[in-house]
Amino acid sequence: MSSTSSITANMDIGTRRRAAWWNAVRSRQGKHSRSFPLVALLLFTALSRAPFIDAGFGLDPDAQRVVITARAIRDTGLYRASRLPGYPVQEYFTSWLVQGGVRMVNGGSVFMSCLCAVFFTLCLRASNVRDASLLATGFGAVPAVYINSTCAMDYIWALAFVLAGSFYALRQRALVAGICVGLAIGTRITSGAMLFPLALLVAAKSPSPRHAVRGAAQLMLAALAVGGLAYTPAYLRYGQKFLTYADAAGAGSPEAILRRGTLGVWGTFGCIALAWALVTALAAPRQFRGAVQVSMRRAISAACLSVIALYVVAYLKLPHEAGYLIPIVPFAIWLASMWCRRRSCWVFAALLIASPFLDYQDRRLTALGPILADHNERVAICEAVAKIMRVVERLPPAAVIVAGYRLPAIEVAGGGKPGADRRYIYLLKNRAQFDRMRGEDRNVYYVDHATEIYQARVNGLQLSRIGARHLPYWDDVQR
């Protein structure tokens, strides 16, 4: 009996060991099955942006201003805002990257877009959304996100910190979430609008209302402290004036504002994806619950809707750039994932992934999507700036060149000081300034027709009518 018992005990030990080994294998497989999509997403995000980072710093003149400021910070060690109220977190980071040139600076935005993809995936996983990596791939492909992750603008930098804060808010790490939001505020001050939505995310998984209130208070205090600290250099240099901002002249017609806020952000296929998500969510049965708890779905949906509402209202107040609406992109996708069935989410993500590469123009489908169109225009602007600088070198001494939106790109390219008493200016302030320059025997030129239109829109001054000359083409100068 004793030998039989011994054999049985040895078999039990062997069985337990084999079971433990098998459970360990399954655990490792589970971890790999969750990490592999994340690694694939990172590689796709980085590699898909690599072909587009060498064509200048971006179409927006503000991207050039970031580079100019970064160079000044690097050379002097003193803070200088690229434009008020300042974007100190990104401006300081870029001052460390700017020595590496256009690829290094734009590569910083690529890196931040990878962080966006990772934290958005983690947010979706934390809210029990299936196919999180697929939806995160769709988020990264939205044209406004894709384009701004290949240039020197600050939108993606701020969004990376916001999505990190969203993830830690869901994980009930309110202090860390607040630090992340504070860094977002230090990158773009309008990220302060995220405080209320992220407080709702803290409440989404809080065990009690008291815990939710305490977490929301920690988040807000940490965010305001870090954000305030980030803006200390701006305050020390500009005082309370740093809270001002430049209100660009003329946002265009209501049709242009609507187009900028829809097609300018999502592209044609992205807008179709949004329509698909809305229709399928409304058509889903009322009893549909999916894998997400009802209470969590409601809290996350409230947070997403508040982000969308806040930034749409802000955009309508200052509707000059599609980039202002970038913060709503992940939250709109997150909201759709809460209410659409799984197969509907597949179609939704597929349309988003197609949105930067395909477009519908002149009643036909074209492969010249938003990302390729942006890249081609950036290449054209780089060539135009180089041509302008060559032409200006051949102008008579004491020439004044009205450069408008081209001025930051010219300064970045090294043409801010053309020599021989020639100088660039942004725009003429008024007719008296023009007359004073003519009295000093200065010839006034403007770089292109777009600059003349912009000058007229800002202060009603028609450059060609008052005697300013269109900058001659290179062939004209040679003759």
C-alpha cells in the first residue's frame, strides 16, 4: 500500500508540474498575443511616416516659427515664444532636436505619434474594446493626424500627453494623469479643456463617488501645477501679455469653415467612416451591450462627447485651422467603438485607414490622397522659397520684399538677411509705411499673388495699385 501511495503521489506531483508548465506557456502566449499587435502598430506608424518627413517643416507657417524659436533657444539659452501664448514644452524639446535638421525635428513628431498610437490602444483595451490595435491604426491614418505627425507642428505632441493622461485616468492613477495633462497644457494651452473629460474618465472606474471626487481633484491640481510651471519662462519674458494670442484675419465663408472642419480633418473617406459609424450605432438594437459594462460605457461616452463639444465650440470661435480639431479624433473613434458592433468597427477602421491615401475629386476616385497632396505641396513650397531667395539676391540694393506667409520659411532656409541693405517684411502696416520706404528710394516687392491677396484682406492695401512690384521670375532677373 505504501508503494502504491508513493507512485500515486509522484503522479500527482508530475501532473501538477505539467499543469503549471502548461499554464505558464499559455500565460506567455497570452502576453505575446497582446504585445504583438502593439509592436506591429508601432512599426507601421513609424515606417508609414518615414517617406514624408524630409519635405520641409510643414505647410503651416507656425511650423517654421517653431524651428526659428528652437534655434534661438539653442543659441541663446533664453526662452522665446514661437507665437503667443507660447508652446514651451514642444519648443524646448525641439531646441534639442533642431541641430539634426528637418528629419530630426519631424522625427520628433513621428515619435510622439507612436506614443499616441500606443496610449490610444491601451485606452481602448482598458475599456474592453475589441480590435483596439486596428482602431488605433485607423486613428493614426486620419489625414489631419497623419499629416501633422510628419511636420514640426505641436498638435500631435499635445495629443500624446492627453492620451497618456486618459489611460492613467482609466487606471485610477490620477496624479500621473494630471502630470500628463499638465505637459499637454505646456505644449498647447488649449489642452486645459481636457481637465473635465479626464475627470469623467477617473470616475468611470472609481469604486465610489468619494474616490472619484478625490481622484478628479488630484488630476486637476497636478495638471494646473505642471502646466503653470511649464509656462514660467513665458511669463518671465512676456509678463501677463503671454496669455494673448494672434487672431488671424478672415476664416473664410461658412462653407470653407465647414469644409475645413470636416474634410480638412478626416478626408473624404474619413467622413464616410463617421457617417457609417453613426448609422450603424443608431441601427444597433437597444439591448446591445457588447463587452463593455453599461456604467463604464456611459462614463466614457460622456467624456468623449464633452471633448467633441468643447473643441467644436472652440473651433467655431476661431475656425482658422483644421488642426484645432485634432483632439476630437481619438475620442470620436473611441465613442464609435462603444456603440458599434464589432463588424461595423472593422468597416469603420478600414475606411479610416484608406482616408489619407484615397480621395474623391472631380467625380472620380484618385490615389492622390491628402498625405500625398500635402507632401507634394511641401516640396513645391521648398522649391518656391529657394527660387525667391535666388531672385532676391539679384534685386537692386535697398529692396524691401513683402513675404507674407512665406517669411517664416524664408527665415528657416537662411534668407532672413539677404544683404546689400535688402530686407524682408511680413506685411506693410499701412500706406504711410510704403510712402516712407519710397521716400528712402527703396523699391517694394511682394513675393506672389497670394501675398497680395493676404495683404488686402488684412488691411485693405492693394500692393499692385499703390506701386509695389511683383517679384520678378528668375528668367526675368537674368535678362
